[in-house]
Amino acid sequence: MPNNPIFVTKPTLAPLEEFTEILNGVWDRGILTHNGPLVQELEQEVCKKLNINHFVAVTNGTIAIQMAIKALGVKGEIITTPFTWVATLSAIQWEGCTPVFCDIEPDTLNIDPTQLEACITPNTVAIMPVHVFGNPCDVEAIDLIAKKYGLKVIYDAAHAIGSTYKGQSLLEYGNISATSLHATKLFNTAEGGACITKDLELFEKLKRIRFFGHDQKKAIVEEGFNGKVTEVHAALGLANLKYFDSVLKDRKAKYGIYKDALSGFEGISFQELKFGGANYSYFPIIFDSEEQLLNAEQLLNKEKVYPRRYFYPAVNTLEAIVTYKEMPIAEDIAKRILCLPLYYDLKEEEQEFIIQLLLKLKNS
Ligand code: T4K
């Protein structure tokens, strides 16, 4: 039994001295924010690392989604998934748009493209799928539907940094992708997020929106807000970025260990990674019933292991903020899914301990 509790995740942090080394420059310059040199460097370095065109670093992933909606100038219904974190929903609503839910595929856990067309009305302006747990959506099918109906596509790519589709960064799909660099994500700046687009005009617009609507001469040329990133956060990002490849590799290896060990376990199944290219940022298991999940959770908690029920409940059931509409697949999956601890610092013996606990359940 481990000495310390094992949580679902733990931030990956570069050695402290590597962070403070970068911070020395911040102290020397006295520039703390307003698109400082470290923010610019972080954006350039991430573009190089992911081989993408433009990356606009912002305060957090929720703001990134809101900025994407704002930059595309859409107002109306946005079709999205009920199987997501509440931020997807609230970002849509904060931008004065109406979320319309489209159910998910029971295997990939992503929005079901075959159900999309039935959700489209004359008021539909955009589609906002989520690459759930970093597993790529069917981007080609979604793109075809969007083109057919003249809709924008904004990916909630909060989990998807490091994921690829046909060898290219998944963040390049859609008109804009919004990612999260929160402490719990594969690559973090403590709090943080980013908008990614291939479109140069949108890129420039996103930068203006982030900074109150200023153009380069500081004239206000459009409505913006404060989505800026501090130099301290950028310094952390630059320190952590050096470990990006080893973190990806480590996640994949640990994902494989869980999968191999739990594959013969009758009563659980796994998310289907249909197109490959996942970043293995979470390890979800789907139980046959909620009762089995609760048993497993109880057993793990007793041993100070704390997996998480991402995403529970399905957000279409959050009646404090939306009108309920039944989404049978998402609601069912949300009740039966549990994410196991998966992070860079998770030790081999800790992972083995978790596996053994679950296997005990199988044999009981
Ligand atoms: N879209 C989607 C699909 C998302 O999943 C999210 C966020 C967003 C949009 C919005 O992105 P942001 O605006 O957040 O950038 C976490 C995160 O807060 C959230 O970013 C994430 N998704 C969501 C799925 O999970 P909690 O409530 O589970 O976090 P918490 O505090 O319970 O942390 C989980 C575990 O991580 C803890 O048991 C311990 C560990 N931890 C956590 C923090 C914050 C640490 O060791 N250190 C830390 O600093 O929400």
C-alpha cells in the first residue's frame, strides 16, 4: 500500500531550478505581462514542437473556447456533445449562444457525426465537438457536414495537445481549436489555454481579442477582453515544454500497461481509439454497470487511490444551467466511466498496486 494518496493526476513539473533560471530574466526585465518575450517564445516553441502555424496562448481553456466563438463572430445554436466538462457548455452560453446537444458514439465517446445533421436548424451557426480524453474525433466527417451547411467548426481540444490525426497535430483541425494548459493537463502552465488556427486573419484577430481589442498601435479596433498570459506562466510553460516528448512517451507506456493488464477483465471495456493519434492523456475504463463502478471506486478509495468520474454527470442533465434533453448514450456512459490515475510521476509499483486492486475485484 502506498504511503501517499494517489490522485487521478499530478502536474508534470520541470525541476524547480530550470523554472527559476527562466524567471531570472523576468526579474531582470521587469516585464510581467502584455505579450512579453516569454509568452512570444512559448508560442513559437509550441508551434515548432507541434509543427503548427499559429498558437495564441490565453488565460485558460475556457477563455480559449469563448475567444474562438467571439473571433468567428457566430451567434445562434452551437451543436456540441453532452459528454464533456461543464466548461464547454458554459463557454457557449457566456458568448450568448445556445448549446444544442448531439449524442456520442458509445465506443469513441466523441460526438456521433451520423447524428449531427438531425441537430441542424436554420439557427445553427457552429459545431463544437470535443476530442474526449485526447482521442481524435472523426474530423473529416465533421468537416464535410460543416461545409455542406456552411457552419463553423470549433474544436474543444482541451485534452488534445500532442494528439495527431493522419500524422498532423489534431489542433490544426476546424476553424479554431481551443486547448487547455491547466495543471491537470499533459502539458501545463498552471492555468492556461490556447487558440490554434491555420487562418492568418483569425490568428491576428485572436491576438487583438486577447488584448482588449488593441491593434499593434494600441488603438481599439474591435471588442476584446483580457485573455492575456503572464510571463510567469509562460516561464513555467517553457520549462515544462522541454519534457513534452518524454511525457507523451511515458503516458503511452503507462496506458499500455493498464490496457494489457485489464484487457481480460470481463465487465469493463475501453475507449476505442479509432483513428490512432491519441495522446493517452487519460485512462478511462467503462464498467458494465454503475454498481460495478461504485464498488471499484470504493475499493480504490479505501486504499487511498482516487480515480475520477470524468465526465459525470453528462452535462445535458445539469438542469441548473440547461434545459434537459435526453441523451441516452452519453448519460449511460457517464454513469459507468472511471478515469484511473495516469501521470508522469506515477511509479511503476503504484500502477501495479492499482491494477492488482482492480484484478481483486474481478476475482471477487
Ligand atoms: N473543455 C474540456 C473538455 C475540459 O475538460 C476542460 C477542463 C475545459 C474545457 C476547460 O479548460 P480550463 O478552463 O480548465 O483550462 C479538472 C480541471 O480543472 C479542468 O481543467 C479539466 N477540464 C477537468 C476535466 O478536470 P477537477 O475539478 O477534476 O480538478 P481537481 O482540482 O479535482 O484535480 C484533480 C486531481 O489533480 C486532484 O485530485 C489532485 C491533482 N491536482 C490538481 C491540481 C489543480 C494536483 O496535483 N495539482 C493541482 O494543482 O478539474
